[in-house]
Amino acid sequence: MEQHACIPSTPASGSGRHCATYGNWKFQPFAPRAVRLGGEIRHRMDLTGEKILHHLDVEELFVRHFRHRSMKPEVPGGFAGYGMFLDAVVKAAIHGIGGDEMLRFKTERLAELIDTQSEDGAITIFSGPPGYWDNHDQAYMIQAFVLDYRHYGNERALQAALRLGNFLIHRKTSVNLGLETAFLMLAEASGDRRFSAYCRDIFLLDQTLDVYDRMTPVNGVAHVYTWIARCLAQLQYRQLTGSDTPQLRAGTEELFRRVFSNYSSISGSCSGGFYWGELWDDTQIGLGRWGETCVSAYLLRCAAKYLEFEADPRLGDLYERILYNAFFGAQSEDGLRQRYFIPFNEPGQWYDHETYCCPNNLRRMMFELPDAVYFRTAGGIAVNLYTESTLDTPTVTLHQKTRYPESETVELTISAKQTFPLTLRIPGWCEHATVNGTPASPGWFSMTIAPGETVVRLCLPMEVRQIRGTMAQTGRIALMRGPLVYAVEMERNRLDPHAMDLLTVDNTQPFELTKDGIETTCLIPNQDHPVKKVLFTRFSSEKRTRTYFPATLAGTGENDSLFQPSLPPERVNRGK
């Protein structure tokens, strides 16, 4: 039986798009084991799990430093990243990646790390005074331990986390990335309110970002990853405590105001800077140290969490833009290498280390992707991402069949025991979507599903779009189709650097969609063969080179549907 019905929802303030609200929290995630993924996302998860199990020397990279502590451990920047790595391993096991082998690996690695815990509760690589990033690593150990307790009942892991948390409180630890979330997880799992109180009284988690900025002299809120991690913790604090004050909301509201502006690039990345490369940067240069992978991972995580408070469909649009471009672009096609930065207008470099933040944040986030596909609403289900998958609950089984984002069709087969509302996200880039033949405007499309079997067919037409560049890319265009950004590979198109610099898109000619990408006519002035067919392939391709090009018809194209072209001048600053 097929059904369709469009139920108007309440417009979000100032957004001009349909935005449904559901109870105190807008959306709520399903339990991880309720969701099984296939398709491209599952493929990427499997690649990441395969690398963890079979292509990393965990003993050499991580474990030996904890067994044999040193005054100056031989790890980049004094940060092992083992807590992040183990957090990824636990999440992989929860979602069934790597099967029984990952389960054994998880259990053994957590146990051996706990065996290194000192009587005072410390788990560290330092034999003397701790390094600056020591409590940063310990924060993610706590998260991994608590997560294992939550999903596998590992009491020993919870006790190790409590001992480590008590150690940090006893030595009056200062705030560092990940600690607020770790302490909140401890408070929730153990019922010990000292940890949430420490977040409030010492980490000043319920205060503004200006207060936080003065507490963090190394990074501060000019550092994008730091800002997002703090906002994520404030969202978690609001859920745990029920607090909802202007001070708690302001940082996240300003975060997404920036993200939906010139601070974000077409690929979804939003950090840059000539030397550091991890700062707010609205220049749109897109070269060198642009698009830190930690920022992409944390922005995905924070966007999914914010959906639980504000059911703004742009958050889902943002999620898929980052996911299929900047985030997947940070991983090689065989899953064995990763990038620290993902510049959008030059190739980018592979990162040499496995023990720092970006490789492990990529792994952590990879195994959180299933949590953002479906959400519970008031008595119903919202579909946020389109990907081959199955949602299985006591009353509903929903299966998605699709090749999205390459394909514009999604088929949902639903078996329901009772009537419920189904809500579908219609992306902002799609002006002519249909649900079972009924036009569906960008935003949330709601329909009532009756008991029995229902088939819902969603069509998201994906014409090739010419996106106008801004700031440093003014006068140039980039090509998009659906949520995917396309770029040119020099080698594949047999282009030398000189020809690449002269390449101009002839947008008087049609764009042809092929199995490999988008083929179009380009001009190369001052060459023996000035007209050339050029293939644009997905931005996530590991050999992509450049995204923006001049066009024959200057000024054509359209503004990016997701990111606004400018910020109010009085608000354009890097830190405050």
C-alpha cells in the first residue's frame, strides 16, 4: 500500500523553511543497534575498521608508551591519542563493525590499558609532571570506558573511569578538549554529581564563550575545534541538567551563524589560516592549511546533537555536505591514509602520523555516522540522511533502498504495527522534490503511515549547479550535483600545471553526467588545442586538485543554497 500526505509544520524563526518541533527535545536518536547501514557510509566504516584491526601496530604506536612511561614520550606534540582511538574502537564494536574480532580487540585493549592505571588513578605516558595534553588524552579514555560500561556492562571500565576522574579532580585539572564531555558522561553513568558540578564550578561550562576564552590560553575560541567541542559540551550539559540559559545557548547560536556564512567553504570545512590552519577563516582561499579534519568531525557531531534541540533541516543539509565532501575527502579510497587538512582548491597532503587528533577524530566520527540517519519524533520517525539502511524498532521496520548521493531516488519500505508520522528531510538544494509524486518543498515533509506495509518513493532531482564563489573565489564557479561537490583531477584529465591555471569552464555548453562524474567543455587559452573535454569527479576523490574555475559567462550561476555570502561587518572577528 502506498500513501502520501503533506502535513504543514511550523516555520523556523527567520529561516523561511518548514521546521517541525517535537516536545522538549526536537529529535532524539535511536539506540545504535536499531540502525544497520549499507552503501557508501558502511563501506567507509568497514575500511576504517579494517585498518584498525589489520593495518596498525597498536603496540608500537600507543600501548608501549603507557607500559613504559617517560619524562618525554616519543609521540607528536606529547599527545598519544590512545583515548580517542579506543573511543573509536568501542563505537565500532557497538555498530557491529569488525564483528567478533573487533569485540575481542576492544575488550583486550581496554583491559590492558586499565592494567597500567596507577594507585592514584592516573593513566598516563608521563613518568614525571604531566604534559599539557595529558588530560586531553585522559578525557577520551574516560569517554571510552563509560561508553563500554553503558553498552556492554563493563563495571571494571566504569570503575577505572571513576578513579581517573577522581584523580583529575584531586589534582585540580584545568579544562581541556573533551574533559567537559567526559565528566558529564561520568556524572550520568555513576550518578556522582561532583563531576557535573566540576563542569559548572571549575570548567565554568554554564558561562559564555568569552569566559571560556580567558581559560584556554593555548587554543581559545579563535580555534574552531575548541569552540565546537565547548558548544557540544554545553548542549550535553543542557540535556543532563535541564538548564537552559542565554549563556548556555549563545555559543552554539553564534557557532551556527558563522558556519552558515562565509566561514564555511563549499566542501563544508570551516577553518584555515596560513600558519596554524585551525582558526576561523572567511577568506575562502582554500589552499594549504584549510579544513582541519577535527573540525569536520566535531561539526558533524555538533550538528547532529543540535538537531535534538532545534529541528532545523539546514542542520541535516550541513551534515551531508560535510560528510560526502570534507569528511570523506580526508580518507583515502583504500582507507589506509588520512589528511589533517582538506584544502578545497589544491590537492592536500596525507598526514604521516596515526597518534594525533585528526586521524583518531576521523575514526571516532566514522563510527557515529549511523546515529544521525534516523531520529525519533513525538510518536514518529524522522529520516535525516538518505543511505542504504534499515531501522528496526519494536513497532516499525523501515528499509531504505538507494544509491544516494549518486542517485536521485530513494525507496522506503515500511512495515508498521501502528499508525505513526514519518518526516523526511527535503534538502535545501532540491526545489523539485516529490514524495510518491506529490511536490515537496525544501524542509520537513511529513506524512502519516498506516499499519501494514507502505512504500514511499522519494525523488530528489539533481541537476548540475554552478555555484558562485565568494571572497577569494569571486568571479569563479564550482560545480555541484545534489550534496556533492565536483573537482578536477590533473592526472586523469592529462593537464599540466600551466593548462590547469588557464582552465576556464565553457558554461555556454551543456554539462554531461557520466558514470565517472560531470563532463563539460573547457577552454585553455593560448594553447595548441584550446578546447578540451574535462571530467569533474567527486571532491572526495583522493586525487582531486581544484574546485573553482573562471567561466566563459562570468556572473552566471547561483549562490550556495546552504551558506550565506556575507556576515554583518560588526560581527566579523576571529575570536569574540
